[in-house]
Amino acid sequence: MAIRGCLPARLMPVFDTEWDMVLERAKAAKSLAGIHGLLHKWRHIAYTELCDPGSYMRLQAKAEQIMDAGENPTAGSFEDMQALIRARLASR
């Protein structure tokens, strides 16, 4: 899958910017590890965008909301998450 070709037009510049940065770091380090990491990340984003268009921008907006508020106003409590996990494990 050609990752860049699967991205919506609004995400291509984001990919290109990250690609350029990682490529420069790879040249300096003489290592492809950063490139592999970038491709893994963007392969996931491209697939998610194909299945659920706009998901990347919604995720970014949610992250900005959390950063601005200092917390996630829609998050459940830690105890609620533990109870949900226990319930799911018990139902297996």
C-alpha cells in the first residue's frame, strides 16, 4: 500500500513534514529505525482514515481539548475502567 496515496489531501502535508524530518535524522544517524517507525505509524493512520474518514483530525481535536482543559472531561474514572475490564474478562 502506498501510504501517502491513501491519505486525504489535508493529511499529506503532515505526512510530508514528518517524512522530511525523519529522513534527515536517518541520514545523520545512518539508521533506518526512525523511517520504519514513521511508516508503521502512518500505515495505521492511512488505514484508519480509509475506514473512518476524518478520524485523525477528530483525534487531534480531542487531544487539543484535553491539553487545554488539563483533563479529559468525557473520561470515566480509573475505578470504572477497572470494573469494565473485570466484567469483560469474566464474560469470556
